Amino acid sequence: MSNSLGLLQSTMSRSPVLHRLSLLRPSTLVPCRFKGHLLPHRKPRWIPPAKSKVFVLPPPDHTPESENTLMNELVVNYNERLSGVTQYLYEDFLRFSDVGEVGRIEAAKEAEEHRARVAENDRENARIVEARKQRMAQELEDKKRRAQENLEAIQTADQARIRDLEERVQRETAILQNAVTKENLDAKIEEALANPVDHEYAIDTEGHIYYGRYTASNDVPENQRIKIPVPKNEMDFLTSDDDAQLEHES
Amino acid sequence: MPLLEGVSPIRRTLPYLQAGKLVFKDRVKVMTLNYRVDERAEVIRKHRLAHPVNVNDPNVFQQRPWYIQSHPAHHGIQAFDHWNVPQIQYKNPHIQIASFKNQAPAPFIACYMDDGEEVLFDVDNHTSTQILDRLIKVLGKSEETLALEALAAEKKDNPANFGKNCSRFCICNVPGQVPCPSLVPLPKHWRGKYHHGFEDEDD
């Protein structure tokens, strides 16, 4: 046996082709231990239940579901905790027991370094806290300044609005002084009759306007013709004050 | 490869995850991030099915005005959570990472050690790079340690090794070595019961 095994092994190690073809390749090997000793000890899968046991039902389980859940939870919790403890002990073992005194010294050194870095980090944190305080104070100042600026802008706008309104009131008052009342009605009528106003005008396709009922447009020289006043843009026209417009025209 | 969907899907690619620099020391167990985000953005994020047109509809989002607003000082840690935390989680699979939003006024990171020690990082006005550098400096493994550990991991991959977690479980798989006795019985004169004369070799 030993001779044949040795021969086989030496042949295989010499020739890769033989090794590839050999029956001794691991994928083709069949364990021979227990051969003929360990017998199969259950019914083959294709044999049905015994006739006397076909209608025997398994006993029903009346355990409440809550109890099963509780038991499951307990088992899971136990396993989790135990695995955690095991993991901790394993890590502890790796850290200390494995290399003995050297590991202890290494761990102490590492802990010392960790403490130093954490202390450095704490100093950095203190610096950042100080910087944040300054920043927040600065932001508060900015906020106050902005609020003050807004307030001032609103006040300025209010003042401008009030000024405009006052001007308008004065303008209206001035107009009202020429208004027709019962007292000066006759005088106004006489004045109007004495000064008739000619509202007639004509325009041409080139945008000229010719005031007066009796104006002959063809007789007006080119350089004396008046262009129809046009607002610069439509918005000016829409937002302009009627009185101002009238004043502009007159 | 399927389509990558969602926000910044590059974060879920393997090359990106493997490019992370931060590997925590063994003592670090938990990392928590605290920062503020815009309340409105958070509500919109929760209502993902809302039509984008309706996002500005006050009837859809009744909660107005939005009192909690993010500050520029929090933008760094927001970016850190978005871009760096996936890499950190990939590189440190046994560390728990949690983000708490709008729970504290200041942005900070708290790390908890195995002995219950708490290490705080105030990251006000930091960029994400600064945060990462600080974490690496204080709680990360040094490059020398990482190189040594990589070397130790490589040693397990040595093809000459055999046993558990190696390329071959048993030396008998190597041509020229003695096969396992379960596959080919040992020569009789190597076996004790024949060697010591309890059994006869000729049987």
C-alpha cells in the first residue's frame, strides 16, 4: 500500500497531465471512512407514512402567541447580549492577552495618545465656542443695523409721501381759488364771454397739430408746425397726474 | 448595472465608498451628528409624493411661516452628512451613526467610546473637509496603523497558508502531499494499531 501510494504521489508530482486526469483529484475523491459501518437510519423519502399512522395528527400547540413572542424576545435578547459580551472579551483578549506585557504597554501608550488628542480637541472646541460668540454678537449688531436702516428708509419714504401730498393739497387749493362760486358766477360768465377759448385743432398724418378753428394748416410754414406731444413711454402716460398733464399742455 | 436613482447616486458606488479616508479607532462605537436644516426643506423631503407645483401651495403645507431656518454655519456638517458619512459607514461597518436634525441650536458631532467616554466636536462654521480632518486627527487610525493592518490582512491571503479563511482548507489538497486519511487510508505501518501490534498487517 505504501509503495503504491508513494509511486502514485511521485508520478503525480512529476506529471501535471497525469495529475489532471488522476482519480485522486479532490473533486473526485470519496471518503472511505465509515464505509460499510455507518448505515442509513431513516426511512427513504419515497416511503409514505405507515397506514396505522396516516390519520394520527400531531398534538395541537395551545401556547398563547404572546408567550411565544416573549420567549423569542428573551432568547434573542440573551443571544445579543451574550454575543456582545463575547465580542468584548474577544477584543479585550486581542488587546491584552495575545501579546502579554507588550500589548499592555502598547495599549497604555495608545490611551495616553488618545487623551492628548482629546485634550487638544477640547481646546479647539473652546476656541470655536469663542468664535461663535463673537460671530453671533456680530450678527446681532448687523441685524440691529439693518433694522435701523430699514426704519430710516421707511421714515424717509413717509416724509417724501407727506411732502408730495402737501404739495398736491397746495396745488389743489390754488386751483380752487379760481373756482366758480355763487358770488363770482356773473363775473366768471362775463370773463368767459370776453375771452372765448378756441378748443378746435387739426392733425395730419405726420403727427403735427394745428390749433384754432380758423387756422389753415397748409399755410403754416414747415418750421412753425407743432409736433403732437407724446409721452416717453406708456407707463409715464398711465401714471402721470392729470393736472400735471394739463399744465404741461398749457 | 441598474440605473442609479435618488439624490447624488455616486455616493452609493463602490469606488466612491472605498475612497473614504476615515477609519475609526477600535474604541469608537457610536457617532452622532447634530445640525439644523430648513424646516420647509425637511417637510418637503418627508412629503416626497407631493407634486412640485403644490410645494408652494399654502393649502398643501399649512405650517407657515417656517420658524426653523438653517444657518450658513451648519452648511459644512450638512455636506459632511451628505457626502462623507456613507464613506465612513462603509469603512466602519460596526459603528453606529445617527443624524439628529433640528434638535440642537449648534452644529456638533458626538462620538462615544467603548468605555462610555464622549468626545465632542464643535463644528460651527466648518467645511466638510475640515470636519473630516478633525475626526481623522482625533479619532482616526493613523496611516501607519492602517498600513500595518493591511499588511496583516494580506498575510492571510498568502497562498502558502492553509486552514480556516485561507485559499485551501487542508494541505492534502496540494499535489505531492499526504492525502487525508479519510480519503486514502494511511500506510498500515504508520497506524498505531498495526505499529504496536494490536492488529496484523496482513489481514
